Amino acid sequence: MASLSSFLLATAVAALLVIGSYATELTFKVGPGSSTTSLNLITNVAISEVEVKEKGAGDWTGLKESSANTWTLKTGAKLKGPFSVRFLVKNGGYRVVDDVIPEAFKVGSVYKSGIQLK
């Protein structure tokens, strides 16, 4: 009986490893042209309806998709980080990552969301 339990456990672990291997952690790269009044985010996974919330803000601000996986926010005012990001996953559901982009972001920096997507 112990060998059957061990076999089932090993099979379940192997299945989880295979399933997990298809998931990728969503990252946000701060793209060229980002500044104190503009934020360009490049994602490594296809997502949609990207919005950010600045520190202390009550509302979310939508970003425009300027090219594949590149999202842009241009304002006339100085942006105030850290920024939380809310987005729609293409296979369903909204997700929020709080304070993922720091106030002192740098162009070229990559920030991990902690969210695994397929």
C-alpha cells in the first residue's frame, strides 16, 4: 500500500511540475520614454486593460496599448509612485499588483509581479 501512495504522490508532483512549467511570472519593464510625466510599461505576457493607481490616488488611470505588450500613460502632471497596476488577464479576470513600480523607477528596470500567467 505504501508503494501505491508513493506512486500517486510522485505522479501528482510530476503533474504540478509540468503544469507549472507552462506558467510565466508577469513582469513590468519600464520602457524608453518614461519620465516624471510619462510611464511606458512593457509586459512579458499578453494582458489587457492595464490601469495604474498612483500613491494616494482614489481612482485608477487607464494606459493605452501603443504596441504589442507596451502600455503608455502620458500626463501633464508629475506622476507620484509607487504605482499599483490593475489589468485584465486574457483568459479572464482582473488582477491587482500593489506598489509594483517604485517611485524612483528607472528606464530599463524590470519589476516582478509575483503572479504566474499562462
